Amino acid sequence: MQQDVVIDLVLRAKNGDEQAKNKLVEQNKPLIKSLLRRYLGKGVEYDDLFQLGCLGFVKAINKFDPQYQVKFTTYATPLIIGEIKRFLRDDGAVKVSRSVKTLYVKIKKYLTLKSCEIDAPTIDEIAAEFNVTKEEVIFAMEASHMPLPLFATSLNEDSEETSCLADKIVASDDSAFMDQIMVKNMLACLPLRERQVMLLRYFRNATQSEVARVLHLSQVQVSRIERKVLSSMKSYLTADESVI
């Protein structure tokens, strides 16, 4: 289904159109079922897992905003996984399989090798590198509690305290993993110079002075660009969201 058609259905569903909501759920059953398969054998019936997945999917409908500039299914995936994992976490520990741990180790090594590059690998690139699906990459990183670059610390030159990009945009909550995906997509849409500043500051832990030297800018220019981008991101991530 074309993205503009999906967006139209999502907006209608958010406004109370039950027919549009049911159509979205029906058309995305394969996605929900593919994500819940890895949780079979955890002591929860298949039908219950499916209902949990649908609940996460409906939450994605209610929270989605086209301004996030990310495909709806990409946005929905971590919410579906999160809803199932939250239930299993409250009901009992989730055991991570050896294959998931192995994939996590491979991803970690791959990201380490790519750490010298300005543009961090996307989930699509990681999935292609290891011939797995994007959902498997997301699950391996989440299940292994792998810290993504979004949470890398950066030195605040004024207060000499460390902070991370997520701290400056939104407070930590249950949707932090979802926010990571949105932020990475927003960074990809920035003009080259602004993206370079943000990647060097928050993905490479560079100070404003170091960024200014690398990009041949003044520290004032770097500071201005950083504030502008953070303000823009914050307007997206702290926008009013519908809740169930």
C-alpha cells in the first residue's frame, strides 16, 4: 500500500474512524504476527500475544505524526515489540536466545568498525550487512539492551557536565526506543552542514570547539546550529500525542 494512502488511513483512525483502524490492523496482521513469533514458548498463548501486538499497533496509530518523516510500519514496530515485552517483563523474565545474542555481538562489532565514519549505519544498512530483517536488528538491539548512538554523551562546555541528545530533546520514558528511530530519521533529513554538526557533537562526542575546527566554522556558528536543530527536533518529539 502506498505511503500516502497509509497516512490517510492513520489520520482517519486517529479521528475516530473505526473502519479505517480495522483496515490498518487487518492489512498489518502479517507484521504483527512476524514480530510475535519470537515470543512463542514464553508461557503466553498465541491469541494473547496477538492481542498484545494489536494493542501496540493501535498505540502507534494514536501516537503517529506524519511530520516524523518515517514510514508508519517502521514507527509501529518498536511499539508492538514494546507492548509484548512489557507484558512479559511484568509477567516473567524474557530469555534472549543464543541466536539473538550472537546477532547483537555482530552488530556491536560492525558499529565499532563504522564508528570512525561521520554517518552512522542505518538499521537498513545493518540488516543488509547481516542478511536479516530490520525487525530482527531492532529486536536484537533492544533485547540485548544495546545503547544506540542517540544516548552517547556529549560535553556541555558551559557547565562542564555531560549530557546526551535524548536528554535535551525529551525526558526518558517508555517510548525512548521509539524516539531513537524518529531522531535518526530526522537527522537524515537535515541539510549536510547541520547533520555534520549534530553527528560530530552527539555521535562522536566532539566539543563545540572541535566541531568548529573540523568544519571550518566559528564556535558561535556551531552553537547556533545546534540550538536550531534541537529546537526543531523538540517541536516534533514533544508535540501533543493521543493516548489510548
